[in-house]
Amino acid sequence: MRSLPMRAALATAAATLVVLGTAPAPAQAAPIEVQILGFNDFHGRLEAPTAGVGGAAQMAGMIKQLRAANTNTLVMSAGDSIGASPFISLVQKDEPTIDFLKMIGVDASSIGNHELDRGFDDLNDRVIPRAGFPYLAANVYRGTEAAPGRLAESTVLTVGGVRIGVVGAVTLETSSLVSPAGIPGLTFKDPTAEANRVAAKLKADDDVDAVVLLVHEGSEASGTDAAACAAVADPTTPFGKIVTGASADINVIISGHTHVPYNCSYDVPKLGHKRPVLQTGRYGDALDQVKLTVADGKVTAAEGALLPIKGYPADPAVAQFIADTKAEADVQGKVKIGEITADIKRAVTAEGVEDRGNESTLGNFIADVQLEGTRPANRGGAQIAFMNPGGLRSDFVKSPDGTVTFADAATVQPFANDVITKTYTGAEIKETLEQQWQPAGASRPFLQLGVSKGFSYVYDPNGPAGNRVIADRIFLNGTVIDPKGTYRVTVNSFLASGGDNFKALAGGVDPLATGDNDLTVLVDYFRAKSPVTADTVERVYTVDQPGAPVGGGPSGEPTVSPSGGTGNGGGAGEPGLPITGVKALTIAGAGILLLLAGAVALVAARRRRIRLTVE
């Protein structure tokens, strides 16, 4: 035992060491694990889109379990939670989906392009106040104002004593994916530059421990292996530019928009850990799970995973909410509006995936419907109608008795766009057809417009950009379109504002709106015309296709190729080939009936198809 003088000496020495700054450092704070649960492109899928997988009730139950396992949990969305929704949500303007997002405790969301389906004012004045959580859009500007209205560039969330900064951004293509009429004055800037700007501000001014980027842009590649992750980070793609260009201020990237799953991690100089980059897929079939280890204000580790929403107990309160919502929607949805005699479908690839780059029965049918609804002089005096493939979100599949309900129609056309008729010159119509070939950087290189009966055209797939459609092989009811002539054309308000990069359609003069939207026009058509049989005559031809019209004759009427048929979509001459709605590399049959000694023989001919597999 030390003597009292010795204790005093030791105490004095210790005090001296403290003064000199050589005392032992204080103990480090224990690391904290923060769990981030993310999802994207839910699109109002309140009911499970696949048996046993997804659905609002199971998703809520899963989040509840994961939150119970780690109370330091945040829930985030990368956009498109609403819009392009099934009837259960659509018929109530997606308000049930917004309420569901509140029920599961969403802490923040980026906007997606579909949050703007009903326009900025609807998002600002209805959606955001009802949601009650921040909607983020750092790259959306009105003039020099970033994140206008009730939008925000970022938000700071505190959980377990850890401060998490969240930045939101939306695809640069948004202006071409929503109706320009709904976003007047808004511009969309580079998401990488804007995210880096805001992330730096969060680190410098708000002293956050980590930054999460929620970006409604994604890769077309899917998977978790090295090859897939290399494709996800390809700097020549829009999303690869984000992955490779995001600064070291950003710890995690949760993405969306392309509806494909991937889970990758990348080395980032000066970050101190690998950066997870994830997307779940779509429709609430999985959750992103990111585990951040934070110690002394820094992220020391970040681990990402994709967790299928499968095998979890349904949350009882949410299950009851969905049941009540469905009951309310069913009252309107079960109303019969007409009948069909056969399926009416979109085009698909050989793998059965929707193909917006091919002519389809459904696309042409909707153009026929809108032409019929606007043909009378007091409703527009339309002669032609065009329909964009992205506005068709499902197919008409024949039930045993052929019944078509209001819900069926609303699922096919969920956007409720106004129907507008304008006057265009023949030259503007040709320019519109040329714009089916989309500009560089667009998510799909080609978008095949549905065209109404009586209208057809011929194009050269190897022709120069801007001059692929052959000017003297565009026909209306058997007569060549006059470039200087004028024609009344019906389109939906999305196209009429130049949506999907169809800038020529933003022109035109003398617009007339019937006051009906595309859904009401479709419902009226079924009620008036049932039972409905969709016309399956092909209306679009390649230059070397047998049966295609070959040019205007002396009177302006088309002459025909050696195989016969004018291909004018129901005008003079033989009918074109049937459109099944299924993409095929070659389809036999020119469909010519020959009467030879009382027998009918079918002569095979090659059918043209645009070869695109981009979703």
C-alpha cells in the first residue's frame, strides 16, 4: 500500500499529464447500425401482383418485423409509388396508396415521373399534403428555384442518434415522359450534378453522418454478379453516369424507374467503404435493405441486400384497409360496359415482354376508338388518330362471356388524358412519324404509334434519320397525304403537348377538346359498339415488304407491289396481315385468297417486324 505522500505525488503527476494533453483518450462510442428499407415503382399495387409475393399487407408485415429487429430503421421510396396503378387505386386517384405509404411509415421519397401524371399542381396541392412525408427533387427547377412548391431538395432524418441526409432526384427524361401541359415552367437538370451539390451542402452545413441518394433513374441491366454490376455502372448509360459520377459525399444509392433488380457495391475513392447501389424491381415484390455501420460520425461499413416480399405475415390493419378499399373500388369496377369477341393485346417480344417498338392490335384499336369519338364535326372533325404505346398498361383478355368492365378499361388506359383534335399539315404528320425513332439517350430507341383505320405508311428502316418514312407512301383512305395539305388529327393530351418526344404534335392549330378523357371515350365506345371485334389489318409496312403500297399513281391513289394489296388499312385493295399482338421474327402468310378450281390456297409471304427488345 502506497503512503499518503506517495499518493499525493502520483495525483500531482496525473494532473500534470492532463494539463500537458497526454492523458489517455476517452473511450470510443459504440458503433450504431442503421437499417434502411427501400422500394421503388410500387405503382399502387395494393393487392399482391403475384400470388404470395408483394401486396401492401405483406409488405407492411415485413417492414414491421424488420423494424422490430432493429429499431434504428428508416423507410424510403425511389419514386413512382403512384401512377399507372391498378383499378383499386386508380379509381380513387391513388389516395389509398398514399394512405398506405403513411401506414408503413415512409420517411422520405424522391418523386418519379409518374408522380407528375396529373401535373405538378396535383402533386403539390393534393399528393404531398396528404402524404405528410417529404417528396424530394433536387434536380427539378422552376426558373432558378430548385425544388419548387412543396418539394424539397433533401431532408435530414435522425435515428439512434445518427443523422442521415437524404437527397432526391428524378430522371432527366421526365419532361418527355409526362404531359408537358402539366409541368409548365419546370425544367429537369442533370441528376448527378444536383445530387452532388446537395450532398456536399448536407455534409458541410447540416453535419450529417451519412447521405442516401434516392434517384428515380436506373439501369437496364439486372443481377448481382460482376458482369451485371459492370453493366449497371456503364458510364455511357444515363444511370451509369450517376453511379460513376456520384461524389464521395454520397454513401448509398437507391434507384428505380427501370423495373429491374440489382444489388451492387463499388469502391469509391475517399469514401471509406464500398457504396451499395440497389433497385428492387417493381410493384413491391422486394425491399432494398441497407445496413450502415456508423461510428463517431462516420460510416465504416455499408452492406446491401434485396429481400423478396414473400413468406411474411400480413399486417392485420393494412389487410383490412385493403379489403375496404377494394370493396369501394369494386362497386364501380364491376359495372359492365360492353363485350369483346377476342383478345385485344399489345405487342410483345418473343420472350413475352411488352414491346413498345412494334405495331399492335391494341394500339391501333385505341386509335380507332379515339377517331370514332372525335369524327363528328362538333367533336373535332377528326380524320386520323394516333396513340402512344406507353399509354397502354394492360390488355383486353376475353373472359368466357366476353364481358368488359369499367375496371378492365381503366387498367388498359389509366392516365385519364384529355382527348384533343388539332389541324396539322401533311409535313407535320410525316415529321411525327419520323419522331417514332427517338433521340439519342432516350430509354427506348423506337416507339410505335398506334394509327387509326384508313391511315397507313411505308418506311425504309435503313433510311437516314429524319427521312425514313417515304413521303409519297403515306396514305389516308387510299390517297397520298399532301405535305402542304391540312388534316384533323386526334391525340391524347400527353401527345398533344409533345410527350414521348413527339415534338411535332405539340404544334398544330385550332385545337378542340371534347371535354372527355381517353377513358370515358373508350367506355362510350364499348357501350355503343359491343360486341367489339378489333380490326387486325396491318397499317405499317417496310419498303420491301410484299403487299405494301408502292407510291402514288396519277390520281394520287396508291399502286400496289407485285404481291397485291394496297396496305391502306381498310381502304381499297386487299387487307393487310393480322396483328396478333405477339412479336415474331418472321410470320408466314400474305393472306391472299385465290379461287383455283373451287379450292382456296394460302400463299406464304414474309411479314415485316421492327426488331426491338427494349422495354
